[in-house]
Amino acid sequence: MLRAAVVSVYVFLLLPLAVVVAAAFNAGNYFTFPPQGFSLKWFANFFARREFMQALWLSTHLAAWTSVLSVLVGLPASVALVRGRFRGRDALNAFVMSPLLLPQILTGVALLQFFTLLGWAQSYWALLLGHVVVTAPYVIRTASATLYHFDGALEEAAQSLGASPLRAFFEITLGVIKPGVVAGAIFAFAISFDNFTLSLFLTSARLTPLPIELFAYLKYSFDPTAAAVSAFAIGVVLVLVLGIARLMGLEEFAGF
Amino acid sequence: MAPAVLLLGPLVVLLVVFFSAPLVLMLITSFARESFGQVTWQPTLQQYARFFSDTFYLGVLGDTLVLGAIATVAALLMGYPLAWHLARTRSRLKPFLLVLVLSPLLVGIVIRCYGWMILLADRGLINATLIEHGWIRKPLPLMYNRFGVTVALLHVFLPFMVLSLTGVLKRLDPHLLEAAMTLGASPARAFLEVTLPLSLPGILAGSLLVFSLAISSFVVPILLGGFKVQVLPMIIYEQMLSVFDWPFGAANAFVLLALCVLLIAFYIRATERALQGIR
């Protein structure tokens, strides 16, 4: 009985994603079972529509910059948080992770008002900074996980052999913790690429990332072009997840 | 090692300016007055009074909490067997199963909702299949109501529940359960008196997490509720982006924020206790 329950929950988890992918390759306007034949026309429609292509480009661009900035601010911070011995470290740790705990709709609303008063609303910068706020904690989490396992004696050895602290960090430590950092960067990319809630408050008609474009499309039409867009996004994330799994293992990544 | 200030500086400045400051600004705004699209900075409790005296908003708040509670209980009932399996299995498929559990988290929320729309719509997969076989004549109302919203919420938040539970169940000593059964307890009694109490911290942590996520969800109620299911986050969105009544929108946001902060505080205490219980 336990087995049946477990299997049905797995099916429940997978079913909506499976039908999206199936509908994307299905020839009919409505997805039925059995499918009505294989077709790539919904993908052709996706790639032919200018608004989807612009949105895809913006999302990719935005996710790449978000990932770079998250690592630039997140990696040094996680070094200080793992190795530093200073007062208020635990409080700081909680503070830098807090964007993960707060519902994104609240972060989004607050940023919308803030950027409007600054006169930056609906700009690329607003979107980028908003994304970095919610992705940097993920980089800290993955980088910290690998830093904890790093043997500090290696860095000391490099220094006693004459390397400067900075050189020892870049040549020894970074080499060892690289998988965690790269996994964090990939994850930041994926989170930004898929982000909807925060983007909703920071976009304009000229500046729509792919999930927002998809949402706008779904409000008025139900045709499987949306499925092709979704299947494409699922494919992108799948490749990224396989990358993370190879780099650090999913168990550690999931935090247990 | 470079001083911690230099290493932490950029991130802390970024978060103070683009996370803390906006939230403080929103808090101040919620105590301001609004008239004809102009915000007057004059401290008042008017917005909160309006929220807590209007039966419409109180009703929406109630509906939001009920929806959150239903999603939480359902996630617990579905998540527990799964977490148990994941914590105990020695299967070679385990990495694959973990990806399966995490998959809803890794796929964008609009896509997950769209998947449920394909399944639950009037001409969707489930209704079409049932009608084709002649089992029903009219499509079942699966979407644009509370049922559809609950199903999709459950799908989105189940992974959080499973991960919270797996963490606790994995550290639970299987010998305890064996000992109880050796001493004559039935499997059901051993579960109820040994496993369940020991996994209580995980249950609490997972439930608080799912509840706080469910009451602040916004995309799911719009796409699967079709504006027929009203929740607090939708009111916030409307006030901020359609009505442009920022003080009232901010006050709504702070009601939600207060609820979430309270739940998160309980969550942190529950997880700490869960970790202590294991040691």
C-alpha cells in the first residue's frame, strides 16, 4: 500500500510537466490521449514570434548577468561567513539569507515603489538588481557548503611556501571549491531565468522576460505555442540541473 | 585573510539598499494617506483600520488562510509517505527520484500552472478523456475554482514538505522502530507511538513553510482560479498596479508580511528543535 501511495505521488509530481512537453510535440490544438501525431509546428511558431524571441534573449541576458553579479558579491561574503570569527556573524548570516524567506511578492512590491521613487522603475537595472537580491543567497549556500569541507591547512601550506594570501586563495582554495561556486552560478542563472513573481513588478511592455511573456500569452490564448515555450524552458533548466548534479551531487545541494 | 568588512561589504550594501530600504519605505507608506493619486506623508492608521473593518478584505484574508491550511494538510498527507520512501530507499534510482521530487521547484511557476491547465480545463485531458469514454456527460468543474487552485498549490509546495520531512526521517534510528515491534507493538502502533512523535519537528517545520508559501502565492490563484478565488496577494497586486493606491496596498502587504514573519520565526524555532532532538 505504501508503495502504491509513493508511486502515485511521484506520478502527481511529474504529470503536469509531462503533459506540457507532450502537448508541445502534439499536432492537435488540444492535447488528447492518445496524442494526434508528432509535430514541430508549435516550436516553429515560438521561434517565429518576435515577442517570444525578444523575451528569450532578455531572459538569457538577464540570467547571465544576474549569475555573474551574484557570484561577485556572494562568494567573498560566504568566505567571510564561513571562516570569519567576528561578533554578529550569525545575525549577518541570517540577514543575507533573508531574501529567500520573504515571499517574493512582498520584495517585488517594495522594490516597485522604491524604484519608482528613484525614477529607475521599469529599467534593466531595476530588474537586474532585484534578481541579484534573490539569487545571491543561493550562491552563498552552495559556496559555503563546499567551503566548510575545505581543509584550511592547504592554504596555509601555500602561504608558508611564499604565496601571498590572495594568491593562495585564488590558486588553491578557489580551485578546490570551484564546483560549489559553479553550481551556485548555474542555480542563480536558473532561478533568474524562471523567475516570475519579482519580474512581474519590475517589467514594462518593452522589457518582458520569457515567463512574463508566457503569462501574458496564457491569459488570452490557450494554444500549444505556450507548451513549446514551456518545453524549451524545461529543457534549458534540465541541462542546468544535470550540470549541478555532476558538479556537487544533488543530495548536498538539496541540503540533506 | 582579508578583513571580513571588505568581503561582506558589497553584499551587505546591496541588500541594505535594495532589500531592507524598500521594505522600510513600504512600512512607512502603509501609515500614509492617499488622495487622488497623491501620497500625503502624514502618519495615520487609516489604511489598517480600512482593512480590518471591511468584511470584504477580512473575507479574503479568511479565504487565504483556509486555502493555506488545506494545501498544508494535503501536502503533509501526500508528502509523508514520499519522504519516508526517500529517506529509507537504497535504490540505485535515488538520484533520479530526488530530481523528480525537486522538479516542480526547478521549472517556472507559470509552466507548472500551464501543465495543470492542460489537465484540468473543461476541454482538458482529464475531462476530454472521461467524456470520450462516456463516463460523464458534462465536464467536471476542475478549474477556475478552489479545487484547481489547491491542486496546483499542492504540486508547487510538496517538494518543500518532502525535503523538510526527509531531513528528520533520515536521521531517525530504524532500530527504534524494530525495538518497538520486537516488544510486541503492531506496525501501526509502532508508527503512531515512535516514528510520528519523533518526526514531529519535521512535520511542524514543513507545515509552517508550506503554509507561509501558500498564503503568499499569487500566480496559482490567478491562472487556476481565474479571478474567482480571491487571495490577499491578489489584492496587493491590484492595489499597487491597477488602483495605484500605494498606502493601502502597502498596508495589505504588511498584514501578509506580519503573518509570514510570525510563521518564519516559528519555523526557525521548529527546525532548531528538530536538530537538537536528533543530537
